[in-house]
Amino acid sequence: MYKLAICLALFAVAFARPQEDKDATALRHEQDGPNVDGSYKYSYETSNGITVDEKGFVKPNPAPSEPENTEIQVAEGSFSFTDKVTGQKFSITYTADENGFQARGDHLPTPPPIPEALQRAIELATKALKK
């Protein structure tokens, strides 16, 4: 179920942008799985510069909430495309696991750094709670 949700999310991202190049063709496509152990991998590249790579595997759940939730499906991958207007290449790597979907890319926003005084207060409060 998670694998299907992840795949649908990736395809939604890839196809959400305007489909300007309807004549794009697949230059490369590789697929292995899904396998009995829950592993899989696939990759493809298109003539309009889209590349996608993903692999998946099952790992033990570090904090199962129920006895039947002892394993987690993990997906790791990347995709990239070039903006036709600006020519800028966008690349995203991601992991989807027990911590949710975490995307990384130079163009994605990041939180500002924690001010030094606040960081010290957090550290002091953490130390006080451990006593």
C-alpha cells in the first residue's frame, strides 16, 4: 500500500508541471521487481531531460505500534528535470520511511538557523530535565 502511494506521489510530481514536450520518448528504462522480499528498483530517462531512479526495500520497524507492524517499506530515490523557460535543472533526492517523506534539493526552502541564545536555552532545559 505504501509503495503504491509513494509511486503515485512521484508520478504526480513528475506530471504536475505543464506537459510542453508531448513528443518526449523514453531513452532508458530499467526495472527489477517487485520482489518477494519487498525490494524493487527502477529508473528511466526521457528525451526531454527527465531522469528518475528509485529503490525500495523492507526493514525492521524500530518502534512497532502493533505486533503486526514489525516491518517498514522504505523508498529512496531521486528525480530531475530542466525548466524549459529558465533552463535551470532541478534535482531532488528523497527518502520515504518511518519518518515520512523527506525531500532534499538545493532549490527547496530550509528553515533558518536557530539563534545562538535560543539554542543555549534549549540545551540548558534539556540538561535540567535529565537530572
